[in-house]
Amino acid sequence: MADDYDAIVLGAGHNGLILAAYLARAGLRVVALERKAVAGGGLSTMEDPRHPGFLHNTHAFFQRGVTTMPWFLDLELARHGIEVIEPELNVLLLTEDGRTLEWWTDFSRTVDSFAAFSKRDAGTLRRWHDDFVPIVTNILRPEAASPPLPPAERRALLQRTAEGRLLLETSALSPLEFVKREFENPTVQAGLLFFNGLREVDLRLPGFGHHIPALLAASGKAQMSKGGSAALARALEGALRKAGGEIRLMTTPRRLVVEGGRVTGVETVDGEIIRARHLVASSLNPQQTFLELLDPAHLPAAVRERAAAFQYNLLAPLFALNLALGEPPRYSAAAGRPELDRAFMVIMGLDHVDRFGEIVRHHEAGTIPPTVMWGASPTVFDPSQAPPGRHTAFMWEKLPYRLEGDPANWDRAREAHGRTMLQLWQKHAPNLADAVVDSFTRSPLDVERSLPNMREGDLLIGAYANDQVGYHRPFPGAGHYRGHLPGLYLCGSSSHPGGNITGLPGYNAAQVVLADLGIKADWAPPPIAERLARL
Ligand SMILES: Cc1cc2nc3c(=O)[nH]c(=O)nc-3n(C[C@H](O)[C@H](O)[C@H](O)COP(=O)(O)OP(=O)(O)OC[C@H]3O[C@@H](n4cnc5c(N)ncnc54)[C@H](O)[C@@H]3O)c2cc1C
């Protein structure tokens, strides 16, 4: 039976699972091959082996607007057991002098918080929010959930409307230029850049200024899965299996089988050949897909060079400090305002916009910058992630992959750096001095070890520089989810619109694959060119 699949998906992270689920629902016989013992990729929750009952989310935790994603609804994930929580105080920035900058799901409360730093900035925030709501609704969200257009065609369509022109004008700037041009207060600038930019793109890059107002205007706020991030993966698995799809764990491909010029299957490292009548779709990175899995005889020089040149984000690697706790962090800033202890994402160490320049310089030098970190205490919102009355919490920091020039240095530096982070955390939440039951750290090297597709620890699986955006992601010629050989498709974060738990690379790949097979997809949105032309 193993030789009569219609489609094979490489990697059972959320993008691979989403593509596989749509194909299975369309009646194809699908299998997803996953090298690990558990599916989900970055949607990973592990139980602390030393302290049973404490659950830690070792990769993705904040799921931005996941319930608003089209696949969340199409695949009926709520029926597969997922419950999503969206805390009202969505993001809280704590300054060294005890002030707070707050993002609420209620936008007017966010504006009030900004006004305490600068009335002018609060007005600017509201204006950009209002200007960008229609841009996000009519342009950016539909674009993210569609196979991308060639840049010249996109530009021509956008230039026809005032909304499109404002988007083009804003995106010509870098996030740093946008924020410095529009806002005056350095803490507001820092907060906006962090929340809207630092986690996504290199703030110096022109082409991304629109990220700041777009994220202000987005309806989808930070959310979490009840039971841990892996609960979302379990729901996706449930949807896939219900549609008749399969997952084979601990199955690593050695090479793609190419016959008669088309990709017809996969040979595993155990020597098994698994055949696919129609296609193999890879959610892995371009180096894995093209350089490691394809015989050079099937790899034209131009494709080889482009795959080899695929770049990773200098600023994306994360270092994590994870805590098992007797009680949740109690922040000094919450002394007179208890609602602050129910903040979801908490940011510390980021008082001034100039910290970004320092962070970039340290990343380039491979050294550790002064600590800027953010994280959460999941159990404040979901007690099921720890034994009764107990808690978990974590902080992340952007740190260079090549520490002192070599990622291997992380294995000796990791624990000491975790202590540095804990010191800063205790300054803001003094009760942590006595509340820690256990702790562990994970470095950018550990990230790559557990998910080798996150090369150089890049959790977005590919920079947004080097022309690796939209129609040209991962590289010119492969930006529409199709490889250079018939039967080869791409469906992971190295494709448009990129990394994070959006599921949209898998969703978009499903549109392309089913269209190529001539299978009608009732759920698919109208072509993006048509939608933009109608504006
Ligand atoms: C520390 C950390 C924190 C993060 N926090 C967030 C967050 O809060 N919010 C957010 O949105 N995103 C976050 N991310 C990013 C997010 O996890 C990724 O962008 C996302 O998981 C990418 O999804 P994917 O399906 O494309 O790839 P992945 O989730 O990486 O899935 C790829 C799958 O392929 C498998 N695989 C790899 N190589 C092979 C192979 N050779 N053969 C077979 N299978 C293979 C992997 O095991 C994995 O299961 C974080 C990542 C890290 C590391």
C-alpha cells in the first residue's frame, strides 16, 4: 500500500499539515513524512521530565490572530479540540523607571496608554490605525492568503487606488524610518518597533515600513492555545486524519525520486521508496529541498545557485529561559494596578529606541547585547499547563547564532546567560527570587538542532532581505510554490508569506496544487489580481 499515494508532504509542521489536510479533503491519498517522533514542528509543548505536570512551549507560543486564519475555519479546528485564548492586556512594556506602555484588545485603551507618554503620538497612532484598517482588510490580508503576484503587476494594481498608493508609499520606508518620522517619544518608538517590527523583519530594511501601521490595524491579536501550542498541532493532525490523510513519524527522506524528468516519490534514509502519483511538496528550507534531496543531475546550475544563496535572518535567532514556578511572576508595576499581572506578552529592558542599533551591532559581532527580552506566564491564563497551584513562565531574547564566531560556544555560555536574564526579570518581578522550582535554557543552536529547517536558528526560515519576499520567496523561479521539476512543490515558511504560525504558506500551496491538478477548491478565495482590480 505504501506505493500508491497521490501526494507526499515533507515535514509535518503546521504548514505541511495544513497543505496535507486540504489535499486529503479534496480526495487525494496523502502522507506527511516527519523526521521527529511527534508532528507539529514549531508548535511544540513538552512536559518537564524532572517535574511532571509542568508544560513548556519550546518554540512558538504567541499565535497572532490564529482564529481569524481561513484554514482555522475551513478545517473546522474547533471541532478537533482546539481552544484559543486571547488575553485583553495583550502586550505590556515595562520601563526601568516603572512606567508601562500597554496594548489592549480594546484599541481605545491602547491609545490612552500611549497618551501617557505623548499626546501627539497617541493621535498619530489612532490616525495610522484608522488609515490602515481598510488597507489590511482589502489588500494585505488577502495578499498574504494568496499566491503572490509578480512585483510589476502588483505595483500597477496598487497604484490605481488611494489605499494602494498609501501602502506603496509607506512600504518604501524601513520600519525604523517610519517610526522615527511619525512618532516622537523614544519609548513609544521602541515599543512600536518591538511589537510590530523587531520580531518580524530587519528594522533597517526599506520595503517594510508598512509593517508598523499594518500590525496596529490588524484585527488578529496575540493568542495562545489551551493546553499548550502543541494542542493546535493535535487539532491539525485530527483534521488531517479525519479526511483520510496519514502521518509517518520518524521518517526522514534521503532523496527525491525523479523519473522521466518529474518527481515521483521519496527514498527514505532507511532505503524505502515511497511513491506519489501526483506530487511531493516540501515544507523544508531550500538548501534541504534542492541541495540535499535532489541529485545534482536534476538540478540546473541556476536553481542550485539560487538555493545555495538563500539567506537567513541575522536577527531572528531566539534564546529562551523557561521557568517552573511555585507562583506566577508578580510585577512591581502591578502594585497599584492588579490588571497588569494579567498581561500576556511582557517586554523588559527596552526603554529607548537606540537599543535596536546596539542589538544589531552585537548580532553582527557575535556578542551578547544588554538584555531586551519578552515572554509570558502561560498558566496565568491556562492552569492546565502546570500542576494545581503551580505555574510556568518563559522569556525570549534575540541573540546571535554564531556566538563569538561559533554556534558551538552556546553550549558553554547558555546557563550563565539564563542567569543574566533571570536577574533582569527579578528586578521587575521580585517574587521570582523565591518562586523558581526549576529552570532550563535553550539557545539558537538548540533550535536548529531540534528543527534543522530553522537553519542558523532562524525561526522565520529565511530572511526577508536578498529579494526573498512575495513572488520571489524563496528565490526567483520558485516563488509560486512550484519547484523547477514537474511534481515538486514548496509549502513551508521559506515561501510567501514567510515564517511564524500563520499557516498561509501551506494554505496558498494548497490553492496552487489543486488548481494544477484541475480539482475545484470551493474554499479558495478569488485570484488576488481580481480582488485588487476590484478595489
Ligand atoms: C524559540 C522560538 C519561538 C517562536 N515563537 C513564535 C511565536 O511566538 N509565534 C509564532 O507565530 N511563531 C514563533 N516561532 C516561529 C514558528 O515556530 C515557525 O515560524 C513555524 O513553526 C514555521 O512553521 P513551518 O510549518 O513552516 O515549519 P516547522 O514548524 O519548522 O515544521 C517543519 C517540520 O519539518 C520537520 N523536518 C525538518 N527537517 C526534516 C527532514 N529532513 N525530514 C523530515 N522532516 C523534517 C521538522 O521536524 C518540523 O516538524 C518561534 C520559533 C522559535 C524557534
